[in-house]
Amino acid sequence: MLHHDSPAPSPHDADWWRQAVVYQVYPRSFADSDGDGIGDIPGVTSRLPYLARLGVDAVWLSPFYPSQLADGGYDVADYRDVDPRLGTLDDFDRMVAEADRLGLRIMVDIVPNHSSDRHVWFQEALAAPPGSAARERYVFRDGRGPDGGLPPTDWPSSFGGPAWTRVPDGQWYLHLYAPEQPDFNWDNPEVREDFHRTLRFWSDRGVAGFRVDVAHGLAKDLRAPLRDLGERRSYQPAALPVDGSHPLWDRDEVHEIYRGWRQVFDAYDPPRFAVAEAWVGTSRRSAYAAADGLGQAFNFDFLGTPLSAAEMHATIDTALADARRAGATSTWVLSNHDVVRHVSRYALPGDFTKQDIEAWLLTDGTEPAPDPAAGVRKARAAALLMLALPGSAYVYQGEELGLPEVAGLDRADLRDPMWVRSGGRVKGRDGCRVPLPWTSEGASFGFGPGGSWLPQPADWGRYAADGQLGDEDSFLELYREALRLRRTLVVDEELEWAGPRERTRQGLLHFTRAGGWHTVSNLSDEPVPMPPGEVLIASGPLTGDALAPWTTAWLRTERAPGR
Ligand code: NOJ
């Protein structure tokens, strides 16, 4: 069974990713087949027909590898296996075969900056003496101060606290994230070779591509003496130098690593694809997306841009130019497993910063009181905007159901290391990782036959997939119809802005794509006249000739020659 209206995709199409819609599965929260409360690989397989019907092209799985879950699976104990709680390699192969049958591609998450401290290499390093080859796979250093009791540098962990932890023999090891996530030493050829082996391992199993975690972190300046950061301790993209001179992040040497990966990818037919998770300044992004590198890079600017026509216009222009420079296509992301779900973000005041949103989470989502109707309206408008843009759209599980953030999770239930490591100053990312509701009623709302590892809210069933299917006003049907149309409409990778800039300032975002396809978003509180054309889909009700506030519509006009 194929889910396409258009001809079946060629399995050899090397460009399949350029305008793909990729659905992100957070495996532990997606579907649980055995009732232990943790989503698993057979659960994913059982729901692939749903994803095919939704109309996505590929499925990216966040880590499913053996892990003690110190960071939701981004602490990998074995890169070439499946966590026994999530299944077996045979289950994985069955999932790939089923995906193949349905015309879906599978992508996996590669976590190369750090392993778990349970990884056999790290265990060997702990057992081995300072200066040994086993310690050279990670970053071990002596401390400062007379007895070496002070960390080697002032580097902070991204999750709070110092980036160094001391081991019993007195040395310290580096972890830019949790202490259970020791950083690899990428200057060591053994580390490089082992990751090539991992990339081949999954590519040989039929994986079409990779999402590369912390892609900007691998190359570090580890020459003695290590440099303190002093005032420059922020790891925010805007705070990083644009000349590759930071000792830890976004160094130019990192691209040499990816050129090596590219050779591995290109040995396959079609070449394996990769997308970089690189939190770098916009001008530095295209290097990760280079054709001789990973090929594509996440554009998180879109996610961070307020829903304002003028600001979105600028973000979209920059992203498109940036991707073009790399010979890649841009990506568009509204939500993922690291951020507050956008239905809830859009229910908050438009000028809210990341810090404001974190503060809001600390009030369990009560202060200020969100405006859920506004959140839904804006999220629907943003979805149609995103899905009309040239490039790849990444959809986070549950966003097609309009799931809100579970902002009121009890502190005792929180699992994100950010919560503990920030000393309770950051509530963390659990609220977007609550297991999905598949059915309006029943055990864990259809997530599985048992409970769920994070508690689902009592009203979770109202978002369930089964209640939305077939309801043309639902979020799910909006996504399905948009994805169906997108397949028939997309003919090239270009966008042309329409209408005078003045209209943009008034809140109207209007662009055309080849074939006479127009997208118009009214990102304002006032209705605006609808441009002429046949409405193909709209994110909200249409009244007369006006486009209602916070609504996106796709229209078709007479096909003009060439466009
Ligand atoms: C980015 C991942 O998306 C996030 O979930 C994780 O905590 C960090 N990288 C560290 O691996």
C-alpha cells in the first residue's frame, strides 16, 4: 500500500529529502506494544500505517539505543543495538521492512558528541590509568589547584553546573551535558572509525538518513593549556564567535569530520542523507549543509521567530538564501522534543522570550493564563505556512493532533536532567514528551495496554487521533489534507513574494510558488481582503471575501506561463 496520489517514489531517488516532510518520533512516548509504559519499536511499526495515511515521507526516530535515560536516550550505551525495553534489532528490521512497504523512509538519530557513561569505552576508561589509550577516547585532564581539586577549566555544562566531573583517581572528564554523558575526543582516529562503523551499520539495515545530534560540538580545541571561557560562557548561537574560534563549539575543523561521513554516505545508493542539529549563528549554518558535508541543517530561527509577517518574512528569506548557498534546501521546524509545543507557545503573549516561557513553565503554565483558542488558531495558521515553504518540514509527533504542552507536570514526575541540574530553575522538556493519545478512552488513551512513563493529563483523550480522523475541522485532517495537496502542488524549490511590502508590515504574508499556487497568511488581529483565486485549503473558517485574523490559506490562480 502506498500513500501517494502521485507516482511511487523511486527507491533510488537521491534527492528525496529536498522537500520531504519528516515526522519525528520520540520512541518512548509514541506507542507501547507490551504494556510496560514505555513506547517501543514494535509500537512504532504498528503505527506506520497511520503515518503513511498522514502523508509524511520519512520518519526520524530519536534515540532508541540502550541507555540509562539520564538524558531521555541521548546518553547512548551502545550505538549499534536497540534498548531491550524498546525491542530488538529484529524488531528494527521489521519496522524498516514495513516502512518500505508503505513508501516511508526511516531516519535515525546519531549522538556523536558524547556517549553514556555506561558505554563500554567509558567503563574501560574509568578502569584504566591516566594517560592510557582508553582515556584518550574521551577528554580526561588533571585538575587545577595544589591537589588538582579544581576543574581543569571554567567550562559550564549546557544543563547547568560545571562541565567536568572528577573520578576517584583524581582526574576529571569533560561532559558538555550531564555527567552521565562524557564527551568523546574526536581528535582520536579510533573514535572517528567507530562512528563510520555505526553509520554503515544502520545504513546497511536500510536506514535512509541520520539526524546528527549536537553537530557543532565535536571538534574542540583540546591543546594544552585549555582555555577558560571567562566572560564568554554563553553557548547561545548569537553569543558564539562567527570565525570558528570558540574552543568548544562550531570550530571549522568539525567539517573535516563530516567530509569523512559524506564518503560513507555516498557509498550507498541512494546516498544516505543527514541533517545537522547545529545551534550556530545563521551565517555559520550553511557550512553544515554543504554537499560534501551533512547535506542539510536545522533552521531553528523559524521556530524562534514570533508569528509576525515582517519577522517571518525576514527569517524565511535568510533561511532560503542560506540553504541555497550550501546547495541544500532549508528545513522548517515548529516543535521538537526540546521545546515547548507551539500550540502552547502561541497561546502566550507574542513578545515572550525563551526565558519568559521557562518562567511560565515554572508556574505550571498558569501565569500568565494562556489563551488556548488563540494558540490553536495560530498553530493552524503556522502549520499551513510551514508546509507551503520550499524545503523540508519536520513535524514533531503529536503536533498533527494539536497537542499542547503538559505544563502542569508534577515536580516529582520530571525526568529531564535540566530540572535537577539547574537546581529547579528550569522545569525542562518533559511537558512535550508526554505519551501520545491514540484513542479517546481506554488504557493510557491507546498509547499502550498499560500505563505511561510520564502521566498523561485527564483530558488527553480529547486530542486523540481516533476522534480527529474524519473530522474535517480537526488538526489531524488539516495536516492530512495539506500534505496531500503538497504532493500535488510542489514542482520546484522557489518562492516568490507577492504584494507590496506595505501589506507585510500590516501583517500579511503572501507568496507564490510555481504552478500558480499562492499562500497567504493573515498574521494580524484584523480581517484582510482575500486575494483572488480558488481556495484549496484554509487553516480557519472562511467568511465572505475576507481572510480572518490569524489564518493561512492556499489558493490557486490561473497558471501563468512559467509560474
Ligand atoms: C540535543 C537533543 O535534541 C537533546 O534532547 C539533548 O539533550 C542534547 N542534544 C544532548 O544530546
